[in-house]
Amino acid sequence: MYSKTSLGADQLSGPALSPRGKKILISVGVAIAAAGIGLGVWSAAGSDNYGPSANGCVNVVVAGATGGATLHYCGGNAKTFCRSAYTHDDKISLLGRPQCAAAGLTEARLSAS
């Protein structure tokens, strides 16, 4: 048979790496592994800027056509959002009511102020 149609043992093994090439390959592998481990630790231990609703800040997660979105309101914007949520019956308002209550912005408290 011709050597172009059937690979011989010399063609299957491929070229050997030099000691310098092996060191470079190991270094790149270790760097990729370290970056992956670092990213995992950061994502597990990092703080969430939009945590649960509390202390006058409201966070509502709504579904969208291309994924979810977080509505984040604090202070006067949160009060305005919650007043609207208690007076309307759309989906976002219904999702927002429990979050407003968790933030301490209950319907009774908002109507009193």
C-alpha cells in the first residue's frame, strides 16, 4: 500500500515536543486552570448589588422576550413605583407588591405619607 492512503506508525505519533515546548504548554494549562478557579471563587463569594428588597429599595425580576430583567428602585423612585403597583393590576404591579412590602413600603404606609 501507499503511505498516503495508510498511515504508518511514524505518521501517527506526530512530532515530539521539546522540553521548552512542554514547559510552555504546562504553563498555559496552569494559567487557564487558575483563571477558571479564580472566576469560580469570585462568582461564589462576590456581593450582589441587587439583593433582596429591603430598606426602602425595591427589586423586581420580570421576564422578557430575550431573558429576565431586574427593576431596581430606591428612595423616591421606589415610593412612586410602589404607589403605582398598589393602584394598578398589570403583571409588573402584581409582581412588585410583595417586593414593596418587603422593602417596608406597604400600601397603608404610602397612603399615609
